[in-house]
Amino acid sequence: MTTNKKRIMVPDAMAKVAVALFEARDDIEIHRFVNMISVADFNATMQRLGNVNAALLGPTRFGREEIASAKGLQVVARIGVGYDSVDVAGLTEAGVPLMTTGIANSPSVAEQAVFFMLTLSKRATVLHAMVQNGTWAKRFEALPSDLLGKTVLVVGFGRIGSRTAKRCLAMEMNVEVYDPHVKPEVIAQAGCTPVTDLDAALARADVVTLHCPKTPVTQGMINATRLALMKPSALLINTARGGIVDEVALHTALTSGKLAGAGLDVFDQEPPPIRHPLLKLPNVIVSPHVAGVTHESVERMGLQAARNVLSVFDGAPIKGNVINPEVLK
């Protein structure tokens, strides 16, 4: 095994075009691993290698034990934008940058959020079943609704939230935005209405779509109290992170007529139990945490993750993609 090359851990599911960027270099040694490998096996592999200069991660957890095992670690790159499973503080202490893929999957998540809005408001699953089941004559008993002129509250105006807002504006919706970390003038310049009172905005909204990170502040943010503020005709969309919405409270709201429907790509426990109460409701549509994973975004994320790693190896880190920029000083 050549020891003077940069050793990198690459998941087997990484896009071929991205791996090709590494293969084109003669100073890199690639070690593939199964994307869903256990933490213990992943850690053991790094210990066996002795030196691991970069780890590219899908859902694999990367904590202090992994940081200690990857001797010579120069960069950790998520093939995505979330980093709940990575110990950022540990990497910062070790002086190692954590990098994400920026806007690579933002359009995909934004499209999924709008898809949920349309599927629920147009009652797509119900009407589809009517045609299949031969109950065509009952179609006027399940009339869909328009999004035209409706108010959507976008919670979080980052890379994904801002793109979701843009798509909602194109559908002639009234777009309100709640994000205490973004200046109101930036939101207004995008054609949206900035709001500072989340509770008041929830009461006005016909659709609420979540695009904020999961933090101690946002954990359980949409709870029973806030769900009670929403219109009975409103829809809730979560393509952000499980745990931001209180799932027990959501189930109660959906089954008691306090909320019309929900579109969920994420859950508190993933995968959720097959008997999860929310999965049994006719006014809920779900997907398995793949809003940001499409044929196109897989390539975009893979390519960006590879470029992130190479930028560090080449001494010019892509600063905008570094989560803990203090390590670059």
C-alpha cells in the first residue's frame, strides 16, 4: 500500500463522475466503504488503514472516536448539506474543516416542498384512487384547492428556503418569511414579506413549509401550542429535519380536524416504525428523507464534495462550504 498518497474514505454510493475526479489524480488512494456500514466497522477500517486524510460521508456518523481513528485527517466532507451526525465541535478542536455541498441539492428539496403542497392541495392521491376504483361520479365530493393567492409561510430563508419562496412566488402565492438570522431587507428584496412574530404568521398561513436547521432552538418548535394557532384548512410541510415538529401533536391536529394535511420527508426516528400513526392517515403524504436526493443532485453533491476535498488538499479550501471556518485561520 502506497503511504505517500492521500488516503480518502469514499462511500460506494458516491456518483461515478465524482469518484473520477479522485481517480484522475496520482496522489490519492481511494478506499471504498458501504454507505450504510456500521459505525464500529467504519471505525475499524480507519484504524486498520493507519492514516485517513479525508472522509466523505453519506449518513455515516462521525464523532470523536472516528476523529481519533482517522490519523492525519485533513477534511471531512458531507455529501449533502446536513451535518447532524457529525461532531462539529470535535472537528473544530482537532483543527479539521467540515465541508458541505452548498447549493447542490437545494433546488431538489425546494421542488419536493412544492410537490407536497400541490399534491395535498390538489388532493392528488384521493382523485387518483377515484379513477382507479371506478368512483368517478364522486369526484365533486373531493374538490381540490388552488394555491393561487394563498399565503405560504417559509420558515428559514437559506439556500433551500429562498428557492422554495421563489417557486411559490411563481405560483402567485403571498410569501411570508420567518428567519431571525436574515435581514428583513434581504427577504423583502426577494419579493417576500419578512415577519418577526412566528406565532402570528402561523395563524395567517395557508401553508407552512419548514427549511430551518435542527438546533436546540428549533427542536420541537412546531408543537401542540403552535399547531393550535394554524387554520384548520392549513397544510404543514417538513423537508428540513425530524424533531422540529412534535409528531404526537401533529397526529392529534390531523385527526381532530385542526389541520388539513401534512407532507413529511423527515421523521424524529428514521426510518420510522412501520406502525407509526402518521403513516396511517389519509391526509399525510411521506417520502423517506430523499427530498434532496435525485438523479441530478446525487451527481451535483458528489462533484461538490470531491471538489471540497481537493480544495483542501491543494491548499485553497472553498471557504463558503466550510461549516467551521475558524479552523482555517
